[in-house]
Amino acid sequence: MAAWRAMERVMPTYVYGPRLKDGEKRTCQSCSGTFEMMQRMSDEAMTHCPQCSGEIERIITPPMLNGAGKYKTPSADRLSKAGFTEYRRKGKGYYEKSFGKGPTSIHGDGEA
Ligand SMILES: [Zn+2]
């Protein structure tokens, strides 16, 4: 159980529900109603119930994934507009801002 809790922090929970055809009813314990499934963000959305293979669909997509391509990182412009700041390491303990708000450079200590 402890391991399960640790996983919760890094894996988002997705909500799935049955994709029912007209008049169809599920008796399956997993997909007769909505259920939650923890998956890595890179995992494909499930389309079939692992128990009964009935069709299911993902109901909620975490908002943080919206607009960002699956394997692409958002563009600098997009990140900047969203209020992010990026620093690139230029040397030992020295970081220079590539975009965003904040000081144009950071001198870290402890590493110099
Ligand atoms: Zn099922």
C-alpha cells in the first residue's frame, strides 16, 4: 500500500466511463459506472475495459495536457505567456534567463 501511495504523486488519475451503445447495460464491476485509472501521462488512453473488454472512454483529461503535444514540450513563447520562466545553465552555478519574468541571470551558490 505504501508503494501505491508514492505512485499517486507522479501518476495522474484519469476518469473513465463506459461508452454504451443504445440500450446497452454493463454488469461489469469495473465499467458499469465511471472508474479511476492511474496512468503515466505518456500512456495511451484506454479504449477497452481491462475486465470485460467493453468499450470505454476517458472522461477527464488533466488541463495541463491541453494544447501541449504529446511528445513535444510547449514552445518558449507559449510558456512565457503562461508565466513560466526558463533559465539555462551557462556555467558553474550560473544560469542565464532565456525567457520569462525575473532576474536575467542567477548565480547559484554551493556549486561554485
Ligand atoms: Zn468492464
